[in-house]
Amino acid sequence: MEEREEVLEAKDLNRQGIALLKAGKTDEAGEKFFKAIDVEPMLMESYKNIGDMYMLIEDYPEAKNYYKKALLIEKSGEVYFRYGNACIMNDELQQGLKQYNYASSQGYENDEMYYFMAMSYENMDDDQLALRYIQKAIIINPVMPEYKVKKIALLLNMNRVDDAKQEVDHLIISDPDLFDGYHLKNMILMQESNWDEAVTFSKKAMEKFPEDVELMYDHAKALGLSGKCEDALKIIEISKKMKYFEDSRAKMTLLEAEIEAELGNIDNAYEKCNECISYEQDEVDLEARYMRINLSIVLKKYEDAINDANVIIDSENRGNYYFSALYYRGICALKLGKNEEAENYFKDAIALYRLATLERPDAFEAYLYRVMCLKELKEYDKALELLEFIEKLSDEVAEVYTIRADIYSLMGKEVLAKEELKKAYELKPELKELFTESGD
């Protein structure tokens, strides 16, 4: 059956529009697509192409609008995929995932779609589903290194270190010129506290990629963690002369701050934190702010610590740095003798921790900080009751026993406090030296 003249003309206009779009002539392309709709309003391709045009100029709401119109005419897996992309770019992760699932139900298979799904689930803190979809992407396109790198990162997030090690070794063999494999191997070695091997391997990686500042950062970090702080500082100084240093300036400066702190040069560490924070642009450097809070407490700059805590709290982050900032804000107010203000901070923090655990029942840190706030408010019974609940969730969290020991000590129950510390030492033997030094 021959197509109507209007359909043929509209298709021709769409082809012209696509050619113009590829040539970078967006306005002229739009004119062709809209004329195609005037000629034949029921041709799905015209609406899809307008959606593509709006994606190109980053007008995601309009892109969504035209993909939706295209789907009213024809249910296409590819259009559902593009609609999902527009949602993701418009920060609508749930809606984007919904459209991707519609695409899949239409029989549409695309490795990029599964990769985007993995990224979305990772952003939603669902590493299990993220791993499922990155594996689907790899099945469709097994030669894409980016997918393998993401899979390894997810395995590390999930504490599946042995699986991650296997994948990294395969990645280095299959893609020996890809720096990511070496970077991830360095991360694993440091995560396992295998300092000597981390130093050796990171040095080899650095020599293989002499222009890569990230691998130089890995080597400096490995040296610092192995106690070779002066050598680490020398590597950082060398990195400052490298061509692409600017891209890593902030993280390298923070590493320098950490090493200076390890050497006991607190003032130098504080200045390096200040420098690192001066590089902030659109996003708050949470790690640098958190480190400066700790250094400020050591230097008794409690007002400065409260200011940094407020910056972290006001940011969009709702992870561990946020939980810590809520607690330390109250502690610093106490140090300043502002007892009423501190009490209000602790009460506010408890309410926010409770909200966080309602949204994320597995947020152990929020439970622990909530206990510590209750302790500061001298609500010991409530604190002990919550610790009992946390212990039932997991009896392998050493902090449960150290905090309980502290509470028992405050209540004058020294025998019970010692029993709790003994349990903590069994889980983390390194705590014994720490508590002995502090006089506990």
C-alpha cells in the first residue's frame, strides 16, 4: 500500500531537519520538523525529532513534552528510552526509570539505557539494582570499559571486595592502557590496609602513566597511609608542576592537609583545608569542611567549626557528613558554654536523625549519633534502649559498646563499662590502645 503524499512530504521534511540538526543549525531544523507536523500531524517521527532537538539544546521539559506526544501516536521502545533520558537529565530519576521499564516492556534492548538505569539506582543508594542493570549493559556491550569500571565501583560499595579484585584484574588484562583499572586496584589495596603492596603497585601505575595526576595522587596517598609522609609530600610537590594538576588541585590539597595533620602540623593542615575550601564552586566540599571542623575543635576555634557544620547541614547532602555536622554543632556550642543553644542543637539533631532512619532504616550512623545526642542531654535510659535496638540489628558494631561503656561510666557503673569496652576490643583490637591513651 502506497503512502499518502502528505506522509512522504513529512518524512522528507524530517530527513532535511535531521541533516540540519547534525550541521548544528538548530533553528532551521526546528522549522522543518514543525512544518512536517503541519503537513502530517499523525507522523510520530516528527515529534520524536523535536524532542531530540530540545535535548540537544538542553531544554529537557520541552523534550519530555514532545516525546510524550510521540508516544500518544505510537508506543515505541526507542521513544520511551529517549523520554527516560529527558527525565533523568531533568533530575526526575523515578520517572526516568519508569520510562526505561516501559521501553524494556516494548522489547527495546540498549546498553546505554541499562547503564543509565544503573547510574540512577546508584544515585538512589540501591547498589543491588544498580549492579543488576550494569551487568545487563555489559552483556549487550562487553567491550565497553566504562561499564566494567562502574561494576567494580558498585562491588566495592557493596563490600564485595573479592569479586571486585577479580574484576579489576580482568580489566587490567583486557584493557592494559586504561588507567581506571590501576586506580581501582590502588583503591582496593588501600581499603584492605595492604600498604606495602599499595605503595609498590601505585608506583608502577604512576610510571606507566607518567602524565596522570590521579595515579600520582594514589601513590602519594599510599605513601601517607604507610607512614611515609615526607615522601608523600614530595610526590604532591612534583604533581603541582604537571600539566593537568588543576583538575586534581582540590583533592591533592586535601590530601596534603591530611598528611600535615598526621605529622602533627595542625596549623599547616588547617591552612591547607582553607585553601581546599577556597576552590569550592557550585558544590560544597564536604570532606574538606568536615576535616576543618575537626581541626577547628583541636585548635579551639569552636565558632568556625559551627559555621562549617551549618554549611554542611544546609547543603543537599544527607549522608555521614551531615549526620556528623548535626552532632558536632551541639558539641561546639557546649565548648563555648552556650548550654541552652547546645541543648536545642541536640534536640533538633535527634528529630532529624529520627527522620533519616524513617527514610533509610539501615542508616546506622544516624542511630549512633542519635544515641550520642541523648547521652549529651543526659537521657541515659533512652540512649541505652536505642543501643539495645542497634545491637539487635548488628552485634558487630564496636561503637555500640564504646558508647554504652561511656554511658555506664557517666552513670557510675564502672564494672559494666569495662565489660562493654572488652566487647569493643574484641571487635576492634586497635581501640584498646586508643582508649588506654585517653585514660579510659
